[in-house]
Amino acid sequence: MITKEDLYGEMTAVDVRAALDDAQSGEADGSAWESLLRMSAERVANALGGAVTPETEKPAEYAQKLFILEALYTRRGFFGKENPFARRAEEAERRLRDLVSGKDAPAVDGAGDSHTSPLVATPSRGIMA
């Protein structure tokens, strides 16, 4: 589960608190944070077409973090190109859709290149040479 502290590398604690301070009390409102967590989880599930699987867990967590950051900046009044996370969130959502559609399939253990060549055999005569 993503915490507010997970966002501090991308947004300062002061800005996170201000974006979540609906009551203008100087403190983040817990209900605003819960709402962002719920919204971002729904956006991830929608992009994946269902639940997060082990193959999509890391990209889904990264996307959810970007969705929250985008929403925090939107709450501060930064829309569209003014929002530094709008494009990254859109790209993360597209990547999730591509993962489940197979366009950007995750690597699977044991998968790799295979090289084939025609069988070369000694010619023989008869049924059992």
C-alpha cells in the first residue's frame, strides 16, 4: 500500500499536506488521502481490466503512485500541461493496458530466443537402414 511518505521523493511533504488539507487546518485530511488511494486503485483496476496479478504488480504500483501524484497536483490547481505528472500518469495507464493486451508482455521465466535449423540426416535406402 502506498503511503504519503512514498511520494516525498517526487513532491515535498509540505506540498502533499497542502494538497490534502481540505479543511484549511494546516494538516492533511485523512478522508482526502483515503479518497485518493481508492481513486488510484480503481484507475489501476480499470486499466488492467480487473485485479492486479503477480506479473503486473510492480507496474501497477508505480502507476498508482503516478495517479496519486497527478491528483495531488490537480488538487493544487495544476491541470493538463501544467501538471508535471499528467503525461507520466497517462503513459503508465497506457502501459498497464498494453501489459494485459499482450503488446508489452512482461518477461516470463524460461522464455527466451530459440534458434532452429533444418534437420540434417544421412540419406538411407529401404525401410530400416
